[in-house]
Amino acid sequence: MRFVHFIRNGTRCIGVELKQGGDIVNLTASDTAFPGDLRSYIEKENALKTNLNRLLGSNPEVVKRQEVTLLAPVTSCDKVLCVGMNYKDHCEEQNAPVPVEPVIFNKFPSCIIGPNETMEYPAETQCLDWEVELTIVIGKEGRNIKVSDAMDHVFGYTVANDLSARDWQLTAGKNGGQWLLGKAMFQFCPLGPAVVTPDELGDPHNLGLRCRVNGVTKQESNTNQLVHKTREIIAFISRFMCLKPGDLILTGTPPGVGCFRKPPEYMKRGDVVEVEVDGIGTVTTTIA
């Protein structure tokens, strides 16, 4: 299924897309058992499965796409985690070794914005960069999860732009050399447009993904280039922290980011950046 989170007539709702970019079954309006946000639904998924199947098998309320404003599918998660250096071809463009273990850093839930929003260019950086990323949405709480059990903890996948302030992330000695300020500035996680469940998406590790800036393709690769894939990422992270329903894990970006171009390229005010993963959709962000 393809779950979305949206506003219609001033009310927050969740729904199921009939097809990618198509009309939406309004779950919240059709059955009072359904909450108005997707994280709450994920937490109650097992209890709501009967309601969902009954509703989709009847004549539910279907709303036209143009009647809604899409929100980020998950807006109030416990954690936004990210995996760095996780594409073989991205490591090659930096002449960097492929990491033996996943490189983990984080953003914050307050970084999240919707799939068609305008963001403010941060005054604190001159080096705003793009990163298209396949994103795991956790469906079930767990610690010390075995690799063999990891897919049981996946609710679905979505798309994120891991926006990055490279001057704060990569300048030697700046802020002690850690990445947080360069990765977690305000509005640095455009997300969406849908969360697609594994049964609908198929193999998440054989999907085309790309980034365009002002219509020009900057990144083009495939998730088959991922170094550490879903099972390994979940098992590794859960050794150190408890994963919660609705948590997001951005899985890394392929080559073509601005900072490693020759000469480097960065976004400017007025730019429109699109990040896209096949089978899920496109996140479009205008830089104000």
C-alpha cells in the first residue's frame, strides 16, 4: 500500500493512494478508528488491520489529489537517523574507502518538511547541498534485532533529501569536526510523498534514484549500489538504541553531490531541487 498524510478542509488525515500520484482513500474521514497522523497509525497497525481491509473492500471516501495538501508522511517520530558513505559509487567519487560498519549520524524530527514545500536558505551557510536518499520507516519497536528478523521491523519506505551545509559539515576543525550542525539545520529533511509498504514496492535494493536541480540531473544511481542494506542497517543501529514505530533511517546518497563536483556546486535562492526514488515518488523543494 501507499500511505500518505495530508490536510483536507483544515483537517489532518491519513490515506491510501490508489496509485502513485493518484486519488486517495481518506482513512481518517471514513472510520473514526483511524488517527490523523501516520506515526500513530503505525503504532496501532495490528489493531487496525481488520478495519483497513474492511474499509478498502467497501466503498470508502475517495478524494481527488488536487483537493488535498500533502504533508510529510511522518512528522512526529522519535528519531531521524542517517547512514553516511553508504553507496559504493559515492565512496569512489571521494576516493574514500568503503565503510566496514554503517556510519551513523542524525537529524531531528523538527528538520522534517513536506514533499512540496518552500524552505528558507539558512543564513548560517554558503554551501547548501543536495542528497537523494531512500528512507526506511520503522514499523515495530526493537533492540538487538537479528539480521534475519530485521524486515519484520520495516513498515515501509519513503524518500528524503538529506540537505547538508557542507561548510559546517566538512571544514576541518569546524565545530570540533562533527557533522551535526551541518546536517540538522532547520528544514533540512524534506520527506515524502508517500510511505510504500514492502509488498507494494518490491525489492528496495534495486530502485533507480536521482536528484535534479532546476531540471538538470545531478545524481543518478540505483539502490543496488548500497553498501549496507536494510537488514544490516537495522540490526546494527538496534545494538545501540531502541528503534520505535515511525522512526526514519535515511540510507545514504549516491554520487553527484555538489561538494565533490569540480568545481563545487551549491544551491542558491530560487533553486528548485527534486529528489526521486522509483516506485515511491518525488520530493520537490523550492529554496526561498
